[in-house]
Amino acid sequence: MEDKRVTLGEDCVEPELLSPGSSGPRSEGPRGPVPPPQPPGLLARLKAFIAAGLALLGVVLVFSGALLTSTVIGAIIGIPLLILGALVFFLLFKLLASGSPSPIIFRRF
């Protein structure tokens, strides 16, 4: 079997991370001053507020459903509460996953 490690003298192609709209690789010099980050917009704050509410509602539904399943009568109410809590968590993760795509592109050579 042949050894496929790259030695220091061989030429090879390495992948690079590119940002959309960039003008190519960054120069080796020092960077300029970095401006402070912008505060989140209204939609981002609203999305975070709704996500926090959904997370709280999901936890309350799952815990109350788990406590009610200790008796047979409580299981009739508790199991649907557990399912409803799982549905709320599913909606929470869908909400958090929605949005713009990642700004980093991985190019393959």
C-alpha cells in the first residue's frame, strides 16, 4: 500500500472559507478598528420573545403531563399534555431554525 501523506515539498490544494461578496483572501497586515455590533432588530427581538414563551409553555406542559400520569385518571389528561408539550418544542425548534442561510460558503476543490 502506498503512503498518501503530503510532504512539505509537494504542492497541494487547500480548501478556504469564503464569505459572499468578499473580494478574496485577506491581506496579512493588521486589521482596522472593528465597529461595535449592531443591536438586534425588532423582528429578532420578537422572535426571541416568542421562542422564550414557547420554551416556557413546553416545559410547563411536559412537567404537568408527567406529574399527572401517576394515576390512571390523570393519565387520560397527562398523556395528551405530554404530546402537546412535545409539539410545542417541535414548533420552537422550527422557529429557531428558520431564518437566513449561513453567510459562510465552503468551497470544494
